[in-house]
Amino acid sequence: MNPSETSFFVTGGTLRNDAPCYVERQADKDIFDELSRGEFCYVLTSRQMGKSSLMVRTANRLRESGATVVVLDLTAIGQNLTPEQWYDGLLLRMGRQLEIEDELESFWRSHDRVSPVQRYMAALRDVALSKCRGELVIFIDEIDVVRSLPFATDEFFAAIRECYNRRVEEPELNRLTFCLLGVATPAELIRDARTTPFNIGKRIELADFKESEAAPLARRLVAAQSIAQKLFTRIFHWTNGHPYLTQRFCKVVSEANSGSIATIGDAQQIDLLCERLFFSPRARELDDNLLFVRERVLRSEADLTKLLRLYEEIHKGQRIPDDETDDRINQLRLAGVVDVAEGFLRVRNRIYFRVFDCNWVIANVPDAELEKADGERVRIDRSCALGRDSSNDVVLVDQKVSRRHALVQAQKQYEFWLMDLGSSNGTYLNGRRVTEPVLLRNQDQIEIGPFRLTFRQSKASNVAIGEQINSDRTVFYK
């Protein structure tokens, strides 16, 4: 195999428009057709699925068809900004791409009496759209970045929705189309429950590669094509067409076979390579995709215990139907660890099935956690300190809270005890003041000053209710 063949595969990052390893999927046709018809679209799926590469290819095709295209990558604008700076940054990048930077900036400065989002949308409609003869398609990539901004962006997505809804009254807006891409659910785009959800446009499903679609990749694995197809079939057995995992696997095989003698030539060698790439302890800690999936699941805003229990059911083969209204399912799908087949959830591929197995679930289900009134959860491993000082695991800022107020600590397996640390105003459990260490049970209510926390435990203590337990008070101190 020619050494130049090894550069054919690309793992990570956005593929250029003419990248030979790009694999066309049904989504390529769907998004182009919908945007060409003026339909608002969104591609909201897990990381490393090829969203940005799809955007680059689609933008190029739209330009070739006569449309004007703007691509806004929200990661390039920054995060520690005021609303004024952020919207101005969006306008600046749009102006550069349309070559109307001065006109947009002049409009921005002359309309400083209205809010930044109103100014941005007005500049888009009155300046940018008026300068375009045909369709104006705006891609907004990495939209999940808005969740890290120091201000709410609900009004930004509400304004985009308003552009869509006002098409009847303002036909000119039919020439303006948006496409949103990122790792988020539609419900996460507008977080305020008092605001109508982001419920417009066409969802573009970006599925994993089909084996037939990815045939061009197989031809680059080894010079002997009869062997190449067998190798690719085995790779597909493990990845099930996941874009990143497939490209990475193929790249390593291609590099190994780039010499005069192929070193990977059968299914058994593919299995051994899979073991090294994804299943070894080192691989599990270093592979970018495996790390993302793990962190996305474990850092989810959903109830972690319920989330992992649902995943465990899916892993065990239970038939769980897909439900877009279930936040746990949405979080698992955004993490990329599950997908949908014939209306039911399944673990996405054999690599994930083995890495994120039932032992992984057991290891990561919180033994216990404290839930604040605002929904924030704090996992308790062996102990959890509560108080006003910033060194505590749970910081409760109020003058009625002592610097070191209370402690929750494990004593035996599945037993968590609450004790007051000599606080001035006391610690209360289910309305009663805590005067000595007390065993916590699921759903117990802890009150410290104005704060109320709920103790949640997924694994029950073996101690029966009412049973007397002897304890040495000193074991509860760190």
C-alpha cells in the first residue's frame, strides 16, 4: 500500500469539503433538501458524529446552488462576555463573511436603544437579508456553548423561532433560514419553563454509517481487496458504523498495513487491536470518545441513579421504547451511548457495550447523594461536609450556617450517618434537631439554616428500621 494512503483517514475535527474519507449518509440528502426548501433545521446529536463536517459539505452545496451561506461557530466568539459583546461578535463574523462588515457595525451602533438580541435580529433582517438577492442560510454550530455563557440565551432562540413564525406576515423572511448544530436537546435551547419551548423546524437524524455507505473506507485498509472487505466487516462488527470509532479503527489498520507486508490480515488480529485501542485500562482513560461518553453520562443534570438504572436495563436487553419527552433517554442519546432501532433503545455498539457494562454501572451509581432545593445533587462517597466555609463539600452561604456545620459519613456498607458539628443553630432531620449521630434513610429531609436538602440512597442499608445500633462517635470525624 502506498504510504500516502495512510493519510486518507481523519479522526477528530471537521473534514474539509473535499476530504476523500467523507462518508455520505441519508442526512446529507435530507438536510440539503430541507434547507433548499427554506425549512429551519437542527442537527442535535452526540459528539464526534460528523455534525460540523456535514455542515461544511452542505454549505458548499448550497452555495453552488445559488444560496448565500453564513457559518457561525459559537466557540470562536468566546464565553466570558456581556450580551452586548456576544451579539456584536455574532454580527461581526456575519459581516466579514458577507463582506458588509461596516454596514452592519454602523447599524449596530445607531440602534443602541434596543436590547442586543433585538439589534442583532434587526440588523440581520434589515441589512444582511436586504443585501442578499436569494436565500440566506445561517448555520449556527456548537450551540451547546450557550449553556456556558454568563447570561441567559433563551431570547436568542426565541428570536429565531419568531423569524419562522412571522413568515406569513413578512414574506421576505421566507428567504432567511437557520440550521442549528450541537450537543443539546431542543428543550435545552430554551430553559425558562415560562417560555414556549423551541419547537420549530425539521430534525435531521445523523445516523451511524451503514456498512454499504462506508465501502470506500474498506478499500483503503490493505492492498488485497478480498482481505480488505473481511477486515472492514470485522471492524464494523465492533463499531456498528460509529463515525469516529470506525475512522480511528481504520486509520490504525491502514497504518499497520502500509508496508510491503500486511501485519493485520484477519478477524482475530482485528479483535486483538480492538482490545488494545479501546478495552485496555489505558485506552479507557485516554480515548477521547470514551472519555466524552463517560463524562457526559456521569455529569448529566438528570438524576444519576435513575439514569444509570435505565441504562442498565437497556444493557440487559430490556425493550425500552424511545421517548423524546423523557429527559433520561435524551441524556443517554446525547452522550451517544445508546441509539434507537425499530423504536426501541439499544447500546450503540459492541465497544460501548463492553466498556460501559453492568460493572461500570455498579461502580458509578452513587451510594448516596444530597439534593438541594434547586435540584443540584452532590454525590456522597465516604463523607460529605456541610457548612458556610468554601472548603466544605456542600457550601451553604448564610449567617445562620456555621463554618463547619454538619457531616454525613459512611460507617458500614450502605450506612450513612448525619451528625451536627456543634453548630450554633443546629441541624434538623425531618423536623427534629440532631443531637447525636443518626442513620439516614432514603428521602430524609435535612434542614440547615434556611436550606433544605434531601438525602437519596439507591442501595438500602441492611439495618432494620427501629433496630438499635451502637456507634463510636469518633469514627465520624475525618
